[in-house]
Amino acid sequence: MKDTNPLPELSVGRADFPEGFRLSTATSAYQIEGHAFGGAGPTHWDTFASIPGKVAREEDGAVACDHYHRWEEDLDLIAAGNFDAYRFSTSWARVMPDGVTVNPEGLDFYDRLVDGMLERGIAPMGTLYHWELPEALNQRGGWLVRETPERFAEFTRVVAERIGDRLHAVAPINEPWCVAWLSHYHGFHAPGHASLEAGVRAMHHVALAHGLSAEVLHGMGQRGVGAACNFEYALPASDTDADRAAARLYDGIYNRWFVQAMTQGTYPEDVLEGFAPHMPEGWEADLATIRQPLDWFGVNYYTCQRLAAGAGDWPGYQPVPGPLPKTAMGWEICPEGLAYILKRLHGEFTGDVPLFITENGLANADQPGRPDRERIAYTDAHLHACLDAIRAGVPLAGYTAWSLMDNYEWTFGYEKRFGLVHVDFETQERTPKASYHALARAFARA
Ligand code: IFM
């Protein structure tokens, strides 16, 4: 049935936020570019997606949104949407197909893209690694071995030499927890390892990669060096001591491991209790490298998680479904968790370093011709949580909507739609959704 109700507006907008607050939107290379184009090398996501049962319909990022050819149209959408900044990522395998050798065509692509942003008045926010590792490096051990963070430092130098002068902000790694724990302990993402030992080694090597990369950037005089970590509001499933301990441990692995190492140069003691036997040799000496000065700290937030004590091996916690309304990913909609995370980061870890919401959004069962009211409501509630944190003294510098457009949602293939812009994957036609228009109106410049 046709939805004839008036289109909903956001109840907050640019005028409610402090002067200079930036509205941004984000994508990532493998999720949109079309990895088959431009001489990019194979990645461990191509390998993973080809294994039956790992990814819905065995879909991969070979064509994705064909952004490699349609980037100008996509930047026009960002500009017309009144976004101040655009968070994109550089594909390591596009720039260095075997992880080592430079592909000039790949660098040229990002050079054009960054210039295209500046021509349209959009501030480029780069992420160097958003999940696709060159397959050649995966073959050599990937994030299980120290060679990968060391090679990542070299990739950092190559990218920064070419486009660093025009980046307003740069983060080495998007969502280190996903790169390490989700992909090497849970095995849900590429490369699909599933053991405590693999998870722990990756948790250290990914942290080290952040540190080595930030060190290179600082050495080159790069401005705007930051980080982008993901957080979940961890809640005990019940009031028992056992469930509270489960939530605390989950919080340690998910929320505290990386930010504590990056800002304080230590790992959380409670997590180390279980990790210590599997940590790579000499890890203690790396903490000084992992702790680097940060100009800003990025927060990716989507949901809360309820944890119960489990009977299995350490860490043993069990996620338990909660009562709140859920997105198409099955994730609870919990904006108060965002305010909690922001206040806590500011109070315990990041101090005066400006925070930036580097991802927030939802997958929704969008239908063409029907306004995505759920996305507008979700965004509105999370923007209110941002205001709550700002009123409490949190130095919050911006908000990024994930994602500019529907794209490759990893193990879910193209089925889950996170976009402000609808993409028809048959024709590649882009159609802005009601949420895109609502944000554009709310953040129009005076
Ligand atoms: O699509 C992902 C993105 O690549 C990283 N953060 C979470 C998003 C939604 O799952």
C-alpha cells in the first residue's frame, strides 16, 4: 500500500550543534568500488567469499556499486546532501596488488577522488585499511604474523606520499576489533580463522599496525592523524554476579583493548588474563609504538549487547537477545548506549582529544517508493544522543552516517541495505532515499 503520510523530518539539525560540527557520510573501498577494475590484486575477501557457505550467495566485491567508474556522480550526491566531509578508504590491494609492488593506476584513482572532493567543498577523511587484505599477504600469514603490520607501515607511506597533503583526517584501520577478533576468533569474516590463539595474535598485530602506521604518518608531518574503533554498549543479561562479569569481559575485549592500548600504552589486565598464553613474543615492547598521539578519535556505534555467563571455554560469555526494537541486522536500537560510550571514552581514555562519530546507521528492509522512516527515526535518536554527550562536556566534532549508499555488506552480500541512497545492483541506478533528503534539509548551510 502506498505510504501517503507527510515525509518525516529530523528534529535536530546543524543549528543545534556547536559551530564547526561536521556532518559526514562514509563508505569503504571493497564495499563500493568494484574490485575487478583498475588493476587491483586479489584480496582475502575474494578468497573467503568463494568458499561455499561463508557469504550469502557467495557474493563478492568484484563489481559492487561500480564506484570506480561512477565516483563523480557519487561525489555529486555527497555535495548535494550538504555533507561537510566524506569518509572513504584506500584499498591496499588496489594500490599494491601483491601487498608490496605499487600499481600506479590505483594511486591515480585515489588522487582523482580526493581532488574531486576538494573541488566540491567536501573534506576528505581517509581510512587506510577497511578490511580487504591483499591475498598474497594472507598467504604469508596475514594478521597472524608480524610481517603484515610492518608491510602496512610501508603501504601507509605510499598512500600518504601521494594524497596525504589533501587529507583533512586519516585513520589507519577501521574497526580493529572486526579485523582481529571477529575474523580470527569468531571466524565470521575473512580469513575465517576460529581459535583463541589466532584471535589473540591478530588482536596484537592489528594494534601494532595502528601504531606503526601512525608513527609513519607523524614522521611525514601528516595532519589529522586519528583512529576509528567500534564500540558496543555491553550490558549484563541479568543482575547476577556471573552475568555482570561476562559483560565486563566482553567490554574488555570489544571496547577497551584497542582504545586503552592506543591512548595509555597498556592492555586491560582482565583481558590479558586469558590472552597472555597466546600473545606473540615480545608484545610488551610494542605498546610504546601502539600508543601514538592522536588528533581525533573515531567512534563507530550501532547497538548494545547483552551478555550472560556461559559454560564454554574462556572467554565463555554468551550474547542474549534483548527486548528493544531491532534493525534488519537483528541489532537492538539503543541510542542511549552511544551517549554512554562517548561520555566514558572522554572520561576514561581520550580526555580532550576530539571525538568523531565515524559510523552510525542501520540496515533496513527498504522498498523503492516507500520512505525509509526507520532510518530517519534511528538517525534522529542517535543525533540526540550526540547532543546529550555534548551537553555533558564531550568534545564531539562530527557525525558520520553509514552509509552513503547501499553496498556490499560482507557476509550478508548485497541483501542488507545501509544506504542513504538506494542502489539498483542490476542497473547501478542511484536513488536518494527520504533519509538522505531529511539529512540534507536538517544540515543545510545558512
Ligand atoms: O558495513 C559495515 C562497515 O564496513 C564497517 N562497520 C559496520 C558496517 C555495518 O555492518
